Amino acid sequence: MRLLVRTRPQSSREGVEGVVETAQGPALAVRVRAAAQKGKANRAVETALANWLGVPKSSVAVTAGGKSRLKTVVVAGPSAHLVAVVEMRAARLP
């Protein structure tokens, strides 16, 4: 499954905080404490999404936008299950 993610590095807290509109379409808004240096923020985004989705960290990877705030993230696993989890959790976000 591919997700579009809008990141906010060097935030005071971590986690998925909502869905935002971007030029490429809706994206999950993810805050991370890590600075955008040497891939630290990308790894933090992967960890935050893995925790939010309840999947192992190894199944989440930033595949595009490594140096941008707008990233494409791939989550490995059964697509139908992942879609259901994203929809359910996104519906609970403000």
C-alpha cells in the first residue's frame, strides 16, 4: 500500500495528526521530533506510521520525497487489511 505523507520535522510531539490537502491529493499529516538531517526524520516517520498502523517497523519505508516534506511511504502487508486500518484510524483523527 502507498501512502502520501506530509511531514513536520522538529515537532514538539510525534504521531499522525490528521489528513491535509496537498497539490498531489490528500495526505496524512505526521509530526516527528527528529530533525531533517541524514535521514533521521524519514526513519522517525517510518516508526510513527508503523506504530499508528500496528505493523512492524520493517514493513514501512519512505520510497519517494526523502528530502521533501511530502513523501511517498510504502507499507508492506495485506492490502485489504491495511486499507481498513487506515480508513478506521483516519476517521478518528480531527
